[in-house]
Amino acid sequence: MKKRVTELREAYVNASPLQRYKVALYRLNNQNCGPNLLIQHVSAVEGFARSVALDISVRAGESRERAYDRLRKIGPVPLIREHIAGKINKDPEDLFGKDK
């Protein structure tokens, strides 16, 4: 699996602008394709998680601007694990179930 991920990353990095353009057009014209759906789901979770983490930080006394600056580049898993679940003393597995 790691080898395949490396191969895909190399293909992505080495793709010409024309190749990337074709992929971009395909995704724009086929919004229900797999990669788009995955990105939409991850973006939705990340946006919601960031909002919850921001609210927790503001309630703890941090300014909204400072909290957002600190949280804005953190991905969805660390947001949930460290900045939400960790702040309310729960494991993500307790919040969402082990299979999620």
C-alpha cells in the first residue's frame, strides 16, 4: 500500500499542467465522482470540527481571532482527537464509535 501511495504521489507531482487541467475539468463536470465525494466529506468534517474546537477555545477564554489563527491549519483528525475530544476528556472512539 505504501508503495502505491508513493507511486500516486509521484504521478501527481510529475503531472503536466495539461494533465492536471484534464483532471480538474473532469472533477468540475462530474461532482459526484469518488474523489470529489471524499473531499466533500473530509471538508465537511474538518469545517465542523474546526468550528467546535474554536468554540471550545473561546469558551475557555481565548480570543476568537487567536484561536482561529492557531487552529486554521490543523487537519480534521488532530482537530477531533486533540482539540475537541482531548479538551472534554473523551476519546474520539467514545464520541463516534470505534468503527468511525
